[in-house]
Amino acid sequence: EVRGTHCHIVVLRPPESSPPHFGAMEGAAECDSQLAAVEKELTAPVSGLLEAMNRASTEVNTLERQLAEAQDRYKRLLDQWSQQYEVLRATYGSCIDRVRPYFDAAQTFNAASRKVQAVVREFSAAASVHAQAKSDLKSIEESLAYGAHKVNLNPDQQDSLSKATVYVLKCQQDRDRKEQEYARCLGDFKDAQESVESWRSQIGDGLIQSTIPCFRELQKHQEVLATEQKRIHSLSDRAKLAKQVYHTSIRELDRINVAVHNARNEYREKKAQQQQQQQEEYQQLQQQ
């Protein structure tokens, strides 16, 4: 809400015998009209800002409540995971500790495998886009007979050729980045694969097979925990964004409030100058 003090104008009245100043009255009315127009323009966004602020406030309250619930749920799941781990450890004994490095390595390997597959798809798509961009550029060059001999291109042709060339370079850079990322992910995949095989040879397939049910159970709990943690991060990010919208709205409303106060102060000063000028003119008329 934009708040401000209403200006109370004290009009100096001439003696009753003097004629009314119709010009002064018109000037005052014009000032009032100008002030009203300025205030209307300044306060035009207020309604929308108040709505945005109220929506953001409601969203913040909802998200923070959901975030608190998710954090409590995560704590309960973590306690359940710890209890389940102790139960399994009591059942399988020290085998869990001996086999755990293998299953950790296997989990890293599976993640690296999924990452490589995703990067391969991204690289393939980037390479396809780059090839198409090169083909389009070649078609444009051929249609303009560009490169075979000197050709005077009009502005539209130059713009079309320039945009196509820039797009090819951009696509090539994107393809190169994807290729580098693929090489890095492939290296991580190979390292993870070697780690799995190393631990397998050290521990032995028999012990690994006997503890698979245990680690599958633990993996399920870890996946649930990871999902809940992602939810917590998402809710936290959304709450931060809603708070930014809320505080931005408040700052903008404050800015408008200050602008309205400044406009009213300027109006009062201008009104006072007009009154002073009217008084001086009246005194000069009286002296005459």
C-alpha cells in the first residue's frame, strides 16, 4: 500500500474588495490535475505488485510447511535405514563390511554407465544438428554462388549468410563440448569398471552372491533417501525463488511510495511559489 500525507493547501485570500483571480484558480486546478496524472502513472503497477506479493507470501508459507514435513520425513527414513542396517549386519555379520566396497563400486559403475549413455545421446544429437547446419550453410552458399568468384551480395543475402555461418560455428562448439564430456565420462566409466572387477577378484563371487539380498535391501532404502533429499532441495529452491519475488515486490512498492511522496513535495513547492507570486502581484496592484 502506498501511503502518504495529503497536502493541505493554504490559499491566501485578498481583501473582499479585490476582484477574484480567475487565472490563479485555473493555475491551481491545472497543478492539481498534473499531480493526479503523475500519481496515477506512478501507482499503476501497485495492484499487480500487491497481487504478486500476496501470491508469493502464500507460496512461501506453503513451501516452507512442505519443506519442514519433507525434512521430518527424511529424518525418519534415515533412522529406519540405520535400524535396518543394524538388523542386516546382525544377520550377515562381518560379511557386510567385507563386501561393502564391492557394492559401493558397483553402484558407482552403474551411475557411470547411465551417465555415458546419456552423454552419448546428447553427443549424437549435437553432431546431427551440426551436420544439418553445415548442409544448410552449403545450400545457401551454392544458391548465392558464393566462393566461386567475387559476388556482390545485398544486405539481406549478407545477413542470411552471416547468420548461417555463425550458427554452424555455434553448433560445432556445442558438438565439441559434448565430445569432450563423452571422453571424460567414458574415462570415469572405465575406471569404475576396473574398480568393480578388482573388488570382485579380491572378495570372490561366492561371498558376493550370498550378500546380494542384503545390499539390495539397503539400496532400496538409499534410493528412497535420495528421492526425499531431491525433494527437499527442490522445495528449498522454490521457496527461495518465492521469497525473492516477495522482497522484489516490497522494494518496488517502497520505490513507488517514495516517488509519490517526492511528487507531492514538488507539488507543494510549486503551489507555494504560485501563492507567493500571486501575493506579490496583488501587493503591486494595491500599490498602484
